[in-house]
Amino acid sequence: MDQFIHPFMDWNSPGDLRKRFNLFKQKCQLIFEGPLWNELESTKVRFLLLWAEDMGLKIYNNAIWEHEGDALQLKYAYEKLEPYSNRHSNQILARYKLRSLTQGDRTIEAFINEAK
């Protein structure tokens, strides 16, 4: 695990939550298909939940599973987390905030990162 910086999901930052979740999911998949390729599916789900922070764990714990083993499969874990990001994504508000964003006394790097 010291070979890479693990991703984390920020559920609270302003902006497009759906876009942040999709990037988070892609980073997780790269790690699961790379350094963690030989781990069990249940271990990968546990890593996903650690990286999804408290809100992701709360969503996962409140999920209703169709079959008993679904809770330990990545496909179904993503399916439970993704709808939350879709419901809480507001494109209009995100565009408004981007248009009204000013650099102020921040460095150009910090300003560009926030704009992304």
C-alpha cells in the first residue's frame, strides 16, 4: 500500500459531485486493476469503503442488498454509491459558482485547482 497514494472521495466540496465521483471511481479501478489486482473482491470493497470516507460508508451501510453476497462485490458497491452523487449534482449551480470565481490572494495553482 505504500506504493501509491490512495484516492479519496470528497462528498462536501462545492462543484459537480457526479464528476468527482466518476474520477474517484476511475482512480479506484486503476488501483484495483493495477497494484491490487490479486486481492479478493471483498478486500477491494473494503478499500473502496475506506477511501469513500464517512459519507460513502454511511451510504453503503444504509443500502438494501438484493442478495446476501452483493455487499462484498465491487459492482454492487459502486451501484449503491453512484446514485447519491447523481442526486446531489447541480450543473447549473456549479456553472454559476465557476463564473463568479475570483483568484483573490490565492496562488494561480490553487485557483486553477478550485476552478477544476
